[in-house]
Amino acid sequence: MSLIGSDQFLQWVELKKKDSIPKQHPFDLPMVRNLGRIEFHRRVTFIVGENGSGKSTLLEGISVAWGFNAEGGSKNFSFATSPTHSELHGFLRLARGTKRPTDGFFLRAESFYNVATYVEGLGVSGYGKNSLHEQSHGESFLALFMNRFRGNGLYILDEPEAALSPSRQLALLVRLHQLAQNGSQFIIATHSPLIMAYPDASIYQVNENGFARVKYEETEHFNLTKRFLNDPKRYLRELFRE
């Protein structure tokens, strides 16, 4: 079943120039080498997988190809504290919808400090009453979601749970739902079984063949968390025995 709707901003991504892709990283990753067409949900798409599988690399490539700053921010951000992003964006083909967003943001947890510093240097408003640097890491993340994300936008989030407690992850889900209901589209790489539980979202799990679309209950994150919480003591005994 096609996920594409007439009111979404980004319909799909695929790898172009397959016969001429380089051999160096990240093109040596199975996820990149075997990348087919990924159709995005009109509202929320999750990309999940193990560390090092290439999730963040793919989101970075999509973001740069869309026009976002490689370290994060909006299309108006133009800074680079460490230009280490890959060339993947040049090998991606994006299918844009006919509808254009009025807002957008690329969040990558690992470089959010650099984004906060850039915002502070600009002296712009719209991120809450307090400076992002005057808040805890988690508070600054929530301030971004609650104040900067205005709706009718494309938001690409790389591990947004990194600084958030479980209760704050649930708060993020509420905000995500508000924005999705208001016409926004999200593409999210996450390890959090709480966040990826968002109803009716599409979930793509990275595997050796590229990607497979799976149900929430089929993700490794859900099953591992469920097994652990069902009987933590027994799980730990087995784990330590190994």
C-alpha cells in the first residue's frame, strides 16, 4: 500500500547513480549500498536500527539534500563547526510533494550544542523565554519542540530522545501529535520504544538488505524492552551468566 498523500512535503527518497557510487564510507554500509526507494508516511516515519547501521547518515543526507544545514537547524542556518558530513546527499533523489512547507528544522542530537550556540549568536527569538544554553540539555530540547516548531513544516529528527527522560519523551509525543494534526511531516531516527509507539506511523528497520517496513511490535526495540520489563531479575541473571 502506498503511503504517499497529496498533502505531504517529502514523498520518497532513493539512491541514484547506483553504478557509480564510491566505495568509501558511508557507501560501504549495507543500508546505503542496498538502499531502494523509501516511501515516507504523510505524517510520521520512523527509521530504526542498531548503532552504526547508518540511520543518522541517511537522515543527514536527506536533510542536506533538502537544503538544511548539515549540523542542524533550518534552511537559514549556515555554519559549520566541523564539516564532517558525508557526500551521500549528492547521491540521493528526493521526491518533493506539490505542497510546500512554511516551516522546517533538522535536529541532530550530537550537534545540538552547536545549533544552540549559533542561535544565541544570532540573538533571535522563538526558542522560548530562556537561552538554550541556560537550560539543561533536556529542557533545551523541549524548548525547541514547544516554541520553535510552528507547524505546517518538515521536521527531521535524529535521536530526539537523547536528552529526554521517559516522561519528557511522552511530552514530545504530545507535541509531535499536535504538529502532525496541524499538517506537519516528521522523519525520525530513534532508539526509543516510547517514541516509536506513535500510532499509525510507518517504521522502517535497517537490515542487511537495506530497509524493511515493520510493525511496532516487530521491532527489536519493542521486543527487547518487553522481555526485560516482564522479568528484569531473570533477564539480568541470564545476561550476566552469558
